[in-house]
Amino acid sequence: MTSHVIVEADGGSRGNPGPAGYGAVVKDSDGEVLAERKQSLGVVTNNVAEYNGLIAGLAAAAELGASTVDVRMDSKLVVEQMSGRWKIKHPDMQPLAERAKELAAGFSRVKYEWIPRAQNSHADRLANEAMDAATGKPAAGRPDKPKLPTRRPDRAPVAWTGAKGTPTRLLLLRHGQTEMSALRRYSGRGDVPLTELGRTQAAAAAKRLAAMDGLVVDGEAVPIISSPLTRTKQTAQAVADALGGRVETHPGLIETDFGEWEGLTFAEAADRDPELHSSWLGDSSVPPPGGESFDVVHRRVRKARDELIAEHGGRTLLLVSHVTPIKTLLRMGLDAGPQLLFRLHLDLASLSVVEFYPDGNASVRLVNDTSHLV
């Protein structure tokens, strides 16, 4: 059961009235998709389709057992009418509004918010897919969600997955060994350098990446983006030297803040805070004392991923980061829950690969490869 959800809904008509459809998506507070709904409606108006999208979204939220709902739509009319600020005069919409109110009454709170269409792209895409099914062709006057730019396509679409468009391919490299990792201590924001072995591991990873196809295009290396901490920047610089590129940093790729557990071993943290440590292992919303929960890390890394895709969509990127951010990106690619963080092992200087497609699909292609370290 999910207590709080976000419903994004949309609808459209090709002709107004014309062949119509709606789309709705339900997300949790972290933005993870919990349910999707879409359906063709025959010949109706835009507003009727939008109301149907709202009804479908509220019904899906009720099925998930939600108690509070934030509804976000780019229809000013529906938002204002459901908020009670505008009257509902059109006879076609009155019964739909009543049905939406009946569903809303089943929650302890429903909040309606208008958002720009660009922020409602998921529901808009679903609505367009429903209209495509009704008409047999893409929209002319109401374009689908725009595809991300496809500069220097390094990877062809994978036809058997059903994914469409050119993916953004993320090569995920964990940093090499540090004194903290050698002692198996929680190492988050502490800015420790690589050991001699760590530098050797970084050089081996750089040699392996330099031999891969597609990482230098027209004499230019792919973007190399690192966490701002020293251990990742040193690892990234080894790769940049091998590829002839340069290192950029992104704060969203930094490791989890372990707070007062920084520098402790697993056993030491468990002895220091037994109940909290046990809760932390089973609940991603629980932070270490003075630190950062895995839910907070997930939101931060997702924002970083979205920013990088917006800037470099359709390209290959090399991201040099830490255990938790890399696991989080793989979790997004697998559409998995937070328990993956505790069940997936990533070695030092390991390489993983995940691709994110512009239609929302993803493909994990490699996990924890250390063949270059043998």
C-alpha cells in the first residue's frame, strides 16, 4: 500500500471533437511509476478526454490503496473546476466531474495543481498513444512528447525490446581503491585519495575503455563526468588521459552522506546504533545519524541523470562515481525496488552499462565487470 501518490493525467482530441484518448500515470513521492492507464474514447472533445484521464488516474490511485493524492494536469479548466473555483456548465462534463468527485471523496486529501504541458509529458505521451490507436497515425496538431536530441548515435535501438529512439548510454565506472575501502569502512563524503593499488586499478580501467569502440568520435572523447570527490576525479582523470578527453564534475554523482557512521565498519555502526542500523538496512527512507537516506540519494541521482540526458541525449557518457549512485542508476534501468541496493555487489574499479531510451524504456547491459583487473 502506498499512502501518498502523484497522479498526472492528460487527454486530447484530434479535431475537437474528433478521435480522442486519455493517459494517466501514478507515481510515488520519489517519482517511481506505480501504474499507467491509457484508452481511446471515440469521438469526443479535448476537455471530455482530459476528464476521463483524471478519472482513470484517481481510480488507479484508489486501487493502489493511496490515502492522499496530488493531481497534476496541464488542463487549466479541469484543475480550476475540480478545485471549485470555476463552475461546470457543459453538460458533457458535468457527469464526468461528478464521477471524479466521487473517486476523490474516497481519499483523505486530494490536491489539484496546474503544470505546464512540458512537465506533463508522461501522461501526454500515453494520451497520444491512445489517440494513435484510434486514428492509426500520429498526431498532426498535438505532437507527441519530443524525442531527445540524437547527436552522434553510438548505439542502435534494440528492436526486440520494443524500445524506440537512440538511447543515452551510460558507462558507470566505480573509483579505485582507497584506504577506507581497503579497510571496508563506510566512506561517503570523506575526501580520501586513491591508494597505489587504486591508481593501478584506474589505469587498468582506462586501458580497457580506451580499447572500446565508440568512445572517441571524430577525434573527440565522449563526455567524462565524475563525482566531485578526489577518488573519483583521480579515476576519471586516468580515463581522460587515455581517451584524450577532459573531466567534468556533477554534484549529483557524489556518494551517500553516511553522517556519524563515516569511517566506521559495518559491525562498528551496528554496535553503536543497533536499532537504527537495523532499520536503515530495511527501510530506504531511514538516514544514518546526521546523514542522508537512500531515498534522498535516489532523488538526487535521478535528477542528475535527467539533467545529463537533457544535455547529452542520444550519446555515450562515462560516469565515474561510487557504489550507491551506480547501484541507483542500475536500479532505475531495471525498474527495481530499493532492496537492490543491498543485494547487488559492485567491486572497486568495476564497469557497468545501462541505456535509457527517449520513450521511457531502459536496458541494463553490463554489471560489475572487472575483467580488466585480472
